[in-house]
Amino acid sequence: MTIRNAMVLAAGLGTRLRPITDTTPKPLVAIGGKPMIDYALDALTQAGIDTIAINVHHHAGQMEQHLAHYDRANILISDERDRLMDSGGGLAKGLKLLPAGPVMVMNADLFWLERPDLEQTALEKLAGFFDSSRMDMAMLCVTLEHTTGHNGKKDFNLNDDGRLARYRDGDDNPVVYAGAIAMDSRLLADAPDEPFNLNIYFDRAIAAGRLFGTMLDGEWITVGTPDAIEAAETTIRRFNREVAA
């Protein structure tokens, strides 16, 4: 499936990354010499996305100034200065800026590293995997051993048929949600205009047997606290050495 539109969730407060986020929005914190949100934007545009809605709240002016200089895609701002909408409410609001249809959804405060010789990028693979006739959402997932900065939580179990269920102790194929989703924006047509968590739709999709996952071939990085920055940059240096070897 070809997907041309995307929504990046970027409005969070980043409280665990204080004091850095007292003056800088979390998506603009540089890791490996690059703002975290630019990893997401570059991954999206490399996969053929040309229009991206991005929600802003914390230090919104800094976000808008930075995004104004990003010229690889048409950037649309979903303004949440007056009220944070949580993950689900923010997504539902931002999707109204985009045409109805297939859309990629990403978080702005995590990213991954991929070898340049892969036949498909992770997001190209995710777009090709998504089938709206049998899926509400297709998630990009990663194994715990290929994460840096993660808290160790196992989010889902990936079944042999590609379906996802909430992880339970003893499940044999635990995966971590990697922060990228392919879906049809019309899935949220009934969403309230109030803040809500996107997990509501994850659980609905699981109950209907329509939440699927595909695996990331790469190294996934999240930075939740100041102490996690060095671990992230160490992973980037190691990965770059391995690619160059």
C-alpha cells in the first residue's frame, strides 16, 4: 500500500527529561547530533510521505520555528497550546488536517537505526504490510534485545499469524511497540473531541482480531531521562561502526 500522509505526535511535556525540557521541547533534544524529531521526519520522507501533521504544545514556538525549516515534506501544525489532548485525542485532532485514508503515525521522541543496504526501510515495510481489509492498525515492533533506553516492559505478544495481543507472563514471542503505526484515518472518525489515550483503540483492535505487527530490523532507541542520552549515543556510535565495517 502507498501511504503519503503522516501524523507525528510531538506535544508531550517530557517531564522525565527535566531539566533539559525546562527550556527545550523533548522532540528537539539532540541525540547523536540530530534532534529526535528529525529522525522521525527523515524516516517518513524516505518512505515516500510528503505531508506530515505534527501536534505542538510544550515550547510550541520552538517547535514551529524548527519545523518551518524542514523542507522535505509539507508540514501542518496541529496546535494544542490551549489543551493537551493525550495520544488519542492528539491523533484524532491532527488527522482532521489530512485527507481521509491511509496514514502513518509516529512518536517524535524515539527513533531507530537501520542498515542502508536493506531492500526496504522499516516504514516502507510497514506500509506494504498494512491491509485495511483485515487490520485496524499495523504496528512496527522490536524485540527487547534490540532496544536502548527502554524500561524492559514487554508490550505485546506477536502471534504466528501476525496478530498482536497484550503481553502476559509466559507468552513466547514478546515484542516492544516501536512507536509507528499504519492505519486508515477513518478508524478514528468516531473519536471524541476530548483528550483520551490511544490504548483504547489498541484494545478495540485486539478484541476484534485486527491489531497486527511487523518487526523492525534495526536498533530502536528511546531517551526518557538525561542519563539515557549517553546510552543512546553509545548505541549510535556502535551501530555506525558496524555499518562501516
